[in-house]
Amino acid sequence: MTAPAQSTTTPLSAGRAKKPPKLKGGFPIIGHTMPFVKDTIGLLQKTYDECGSVGRFKLFGKDMILFTGPEAHEALFRQPDEVLSPNAAYKMMVPVFGEGVAYGAEPAKMAEQMHMLYPALRNNRMRTYTETVARETLDIIADWGDEGQIEVSSFFGMLTNFTSSSCLLGTEFRNEMSEEFSKVYYDLERGIVAWGYIHPYLPIPAFRRRDRARARLGEMVSEIVEKRRRSGYRGEDFLQTLMDAEYSDGSKLSDHEITGMLVAAMFAGHHTSSVTTAWTLIELLRHPRFLEEVRTEIRARYSDSEDYNFHSLRDLEKTEGAVKEALRIHPPLFILLRAALQDCEILGYQVKKGNWVAVSPMVAHRDERVFQDALAYDPHRYGPGREEDKRPFAYISFGGGRHKCMGNAFAILQIKTIIAVLLNRYDFELGDDPVETDFQGLVLGPKPPITVRYKRRRA
Ligand code: HEM
């Protein structure tokens, strides 16, 4: 989250601003809903190719305006929430996080709640998280033996579940409530379905299970909070940060709010990190030249001493480039949404109250005008002399502006740690499964099964 700079919104004055160009085709009322559902990325790409940096199509009876290109992204990300609202766009998440929490709160209150996470993301905490992630990774591979195979999506899903629950929720959840937490979290996730866009509280079984799970999670968090308060135990985790946090008027977060913020952090950080770790390994295995560079960097540092600490991991530049490039080619959040709450003019185009407004990291990162040989996996593009990610609002895997991802440094450090531990101990090889993207779900990852074989490295 960065401080908002000058916004380029102006109120809509009749006759001056143009209507955004409209994508050809589409049916009356439902517009482009069918092609959007069938091939979302294809439709977004077509909108950019046909209409340029600002283009419009119709979805479920409403206009969706897509902004593409660094200047267009900036113009969108700079809008105040009162004009382009993430809360209204993501309201299907409100029953999951809870009323009055994150997207369920007024913008000013949400901003205060987000600020409360900062102490959990400072360097001293990052040191602890690094050790935790390295330990969890070493534990999970402890019985791997000399050789074997994994299915990458399920393996990294499980591993990042352990690391996220340790770092965010704390040791009590990780050690004592792990199994029940997995069940509850599963029901919460399964409660995020397209019906939520129509009404997030429809009386359907998925929503009933979601609400039961949210209530049970609230009880579990309250139990732990109460125990910590009584025992005086202080964790090095997000839970402790939220227990200590205060609003500007001095009031504390309620247990309901603590639960919601923890769920929000888990939702924001778990799948996104898990699929990015999987893509990083897959892309390295598909590109032996970059794999060799990364492996050499890691082994030069950790062959003699497996001291995976914050400072040494931060210095792994080649590994960081590999992670960033996996994130550019495969941004897990491929569309970022806002809902227009007022008529306004952005970059000379009309945006009307009730319109959806979007940027797509996926379309943005395939733009040859911004990234050289954009479809190629090339971690060198971030190195000296090129630094293609430095152009403001070009690289948007973590969004931008006031709602930019707060967990980006944590995510990259976590993924680097996992990759470093694995490549230091083992050599890997892709199996014969086709490597494709799984377009089901809100977070895009590799389509399972993708098997990877491992062999303990020779001394
Ligand atoms: C590779 C991993 C991750 C990716 C790709 C990612 C991506 C994003 C993106 C694109 C946004 C902006 C959404 C929008 O503008 O609509 C965002 C917001 C956010 N992310 Fe992440 N994220 C990742 C990991 C994490 C982690 C690990 C955490 C926390 C521990 C986290 C916490 C957040 C929060 C709290 C926000 C909301 C910020 C706000 O609205 O002010 N993220 N993330």
C-alpha cells in the first residue's frame, strides 16, 4: 500500500469526455458474458488488441471498462475508493472476512485495519518468518529419501498452508488445530462462487457451509486469543500483531475483526504464494540455462552451511529474478476489479456510476510495447541495464497505488526460501504431463497433475 499521489479523476461534465471504445460483437443485455466465461483471458486480450488502452465490453448487463498499459494502470490505481471502489467490487468476500472487516468496512476503517498489518511485515519479523519457512520446508522433505516424485500443485499447496498458518495464525493453529483449520478453511474457500456476485447471502448449501465455517473459525481464534491473554505468551506472528493493534481512537480490534483480518491475510497470501512457487520451479525446469544460474547461486551460498537466514536469502538475486519472472508470466490474480460509485472522467473517457473497471496483470505483462519479447520466460529482464520492472505501473503482479499488495516482500522471501532449500538438497526434472494453466478459480495456477521427479544431489 503506497501513499496516493495526485489523482487524474475529474467529475464527468456533459459532452466533453468520450465513451470508451466498445469491443465488437456481443448479444443484447448479456453482451460478452458467454465469451468472458468461456475464455476470460482471451476476451480481455481481444479488448486490448481491438480497443487500445481503454476498452469496454458488456458483462451480465453491466459495462466493464478495461484499462491497459502503464499510464492507464496508474490512472486507475490512483482513484480514491469513493470513486472506484474495491469494496463494492469484492463484496462477495464480505461474508468470508466478516461484516466490518477489510472489504466489508468503510474505506477509512479498512485503511486503518490494513495499516495494522505493517508491524507484522517489518524486517525483524521477516527474519523469524524466514527461519519458519526454511524449517517447514526441511521438515516436509525430511522423509524424501534419495529419489521420488511430487505433484507440484498439491505439494506446494500443503507446504504453503503450513508456512502461512505458522507465520500468520501462529503455532497454536499450526500444531494443535491444523486438521480442523484445514477443514474450516476449505469450506470458506468453497464458499467463493460466482453466485456471490449476484448476492453473497443467497440460501445455497455452499454459502451455508461458508457461514458455519466462518463462525467456527471465529470461536477458534477467540479461544487462542483468550489463552494468550491469560498466559502472557506472545507470538511472532500476524495474530499477535492484530491482538496488539489499536485504531486511532485507541480502541482494540474485536475477536471478530481479528478473525476476519487473519482470514483476509490467508486468502491474500496462501494460494498466490503456492502457485507462484510451483510456477517458479516449473519454469526453471523448462529453462535449463536459468536453472543452472539459480542452482549455482544457491549452492555457492548454502552447500557448506544450511543457514537460510533473512540476509543471505535477500541477496539471492538470480533466484529473485526467477520468482519475479514466474509472477510476470503467470500473475495469480489475473484481473483486478473496481466498481464505479460515481460518474467520472478518467484519461478523457467516461466512467459511469455502476460500471465495472478493471486492469489485467495477465494482459499487461504480454504487452510487447512494455516488455521485450514479452511471452518469453527471461529473468534477466530485471538485471542491470534492462530493469523492465522499474517503469512505474508496468509490472503489476502485486497491483499498484493505494491497494498495492502489502505482503509482496513476504511472499517473495517465502518463495525464495522454499526454492533455495529444495535446490540446495535435490535435483529436479519435469515429468511428462502437459504444462498448462488451470483457468478454474480466482487464483490461476498450473493445471494438475504436473509431476516432478527429484533426486538427491551428488556431493
Ligand atoms: C505471490 C503472492 C501474492 C500475489 C501475487 C499478491 C497479489 C496481490 C494483488 C494483485 C493485490 C491488489 C488487489 C487489487 O488491487 O485489487 C494484493 C493485495 C493485497 N495483498 Fe497480496 N499477493 C500475494 C501475497 C500476499 C501475502 C503473502 C499477503 C499477506 C501476508 C498479502 C496481503 C495482501 C493484502 C492485505 C492486500 C490488500 C491491500 C489493500 O487493499 O490495501 N498478499 N495482493
